Amino acid sequence: MRELVSFLQEQKEEMVALLKEIVEKESPSTDKELTDKLASWIAEQFTLLTGGKTEVIQNEPYGNHVRAEWGEGEEQLLILAHFDTVWPRGTIQAMPFQIEDGKAYGPGAFDMKGGLIQGVFAVHALQQLGVKLNKKLVFLFNSDEEIGSLTSQELIEKEAEKSKHVFVLEPAMSTEGALKTARKGVGMYHLSVKGRPSHAGIDPEKGISAIGEIAEQIKYLHSLTDFNVGTTVNVGTVAGGTTSNVIAAEAHADIDVRVKTQDEFERISPLIANTTPYDERTSLQITGGMNRPPLERTTEVKTMFQTAKALAEEYLGIELKEKETGGGSDGNFTAPLAPTLDGLGAVGDGAHANHEHLVIEQMPIRSALFALLLMEFGK
């Protein structure tokens, strides 16, 4: 195992070179031309570095996905890594890939192209050192995670159902490098209110304000937030009315819900879905529901983290920490189906921000940690 750690330390320059290449290949979620090109490149690099098999999964309307296999076995481990980013085409000109003070900057470097590179190099190390596992590895590289995995969710869940464990190469928690052993579930709702228009100056009493009703609904929805149990309800966007001198006939709102457990979602969901009008003359329509189930910190997840922690201490000399996050990932989809450990990717900061970067010195370390985990759970 120490040989593996040393090998990956020697691969640092190659990792950075490939990181530069993948960051400069822009891949906005909704730009099929660019994401398709990157999907083909990832499939090619995986085969070159690992000798594994790859399949480019044709997809519409978003970019193609890549399924890759390495090794053999009746059982499998699933590894998830998305290659789309939130950055639009042309961002690389304003935010070029650059290295400064031991950090690699660029759109998508931290979230999550760095983790993807580290994951592929972990398997490269296993292949070069002749390590054989008793379980096959299945990688899913998807092109639409940043917009909700609209076309990849079914693929992810199908593979998770066949997997003993799932590893997610999303970034670790900031520069502290903590793994993610819990993620909140995400609910998304849309509220529409209908009232009755009238002239606000001549006959306001004849109108029924949809905006007035939605204001009452917002106060109610926000009252459902309970920080003690980790539940948050947030009305993030509101729209309604036509002009200031018309009683608003319609209003709309988008609602974000975050919960720690499936039980909590089942408790709060009807409180949202079955809300009634304050003004009975208005009508409400509420659509939506759970978008991503919670990744709960189960006994199996705790065991996965404790294994990672022990390996990190013994072979890498680092004290690994764990944290929970309110943000979602594809690990939320797999959590109800197989034990899932998240945050195994890059160490850095600034996801979705102009200062997005990863710490270069950590790349071979985290790649080695991932390889060690594959060896342990691939027995």
C-alpha cells in the first residue's frame, strides 16, 4: 500500500497536466456540443490510463454520459463523477487555468474536474502496480449534475442497485478536506395563486390580491423552518401582478426545502402540499416534491468513513474529518440503495465562485486515499 502512495506522489505533475487539459475543455451543463466533446475525451483518457472499458451513452437533450468498467467480479463498486460545470462557454478566457501559491485555479477545477482526475489516477495506480480486486469498478461520468441530473438519475440509480458501496468524487468540504457523511434531501415546489384583478384606484374592493395571499403563504412556509432538526423552507423567487395600479390577479413562488431524514420529509411534505388559502376567495396550486432524497449517516456510512479515517492515518499521516452539508449531489440518489461515501474529490475552495481552486499538493494524497478505499472495499 505504501508503494501505491509513493507511485501517486510521483504522478503529481501528470495529474496537474491532465487537470489543465480538462479545465480548458469547457463543459457548461446546457451546452451539448462542448459536453459531448468532453465525454469522448474522458472515455479516451480512462482507457489510456487504466486499460478499462468505456461506453459513451448517447443522450438528449443534454450531453452524453460515460460508463466505464475496470476489473472483474460478480459484485461491483460504483464511483460517481460529473463533468459539467456552472460556468458558461467563454469563461475560460476571463478565468484561465493558472497556478498560484500551490493552487490550481479555473472553472470547474474544484467542482469537480479535479476529483475526476484524482479518481482516474487512483485506478491508474492500481493497474500499473498490478493490484487486482475481487469486485469490478463501475464509473459513471455524467454531464448534467449541476442542473439536477435530469437525464442521468435513472442510470445512477440502476447501477447503485447493483453495487455494494458507492463512492462520490465531489469536492471535500473546503480546505479542511472533510468527507461528507450526510447530505440533506432537497425538495422543490412551485406555488401559484389566483385572485381577481380590478383597478387599484377606482374599485379596489372588487379585486382579490394574489400578491396579498402569497405574502401570507410565504410567512407560513418560512415558519416551517426548524433549525433544531435541520429543516429549512425557503421561498427563493416570487413574481406576480402586472402594474402597480392593478390588483394582482396572479402570483407565483418557488420553494426550496432541505431535510436531514426521509422521515422528516414525509412529515413536512403534506404541510406544504396541503396548505389552504388565507383568503378563501383565492385559489392555490402547489406542484413539486422531493428532488433528491437525503444521504443519511447510517451505520454503514459511518463504517465507510471510519475505514477511510484509519487508512488516512496509517498510510497518509493525515487526520481525516467528516461533516454534513445542506447541498445535494448524485450521492443523494444512491444513498437509499447502497452505502454512499461522498466528498472524496479535490481539496480546495470556491465552488461556483470566481476564486474556485484546488490545492495541488493534496491531489496525489486524495487520489491515494481513494485507491486505498477501493482496495479495502474491493476485497
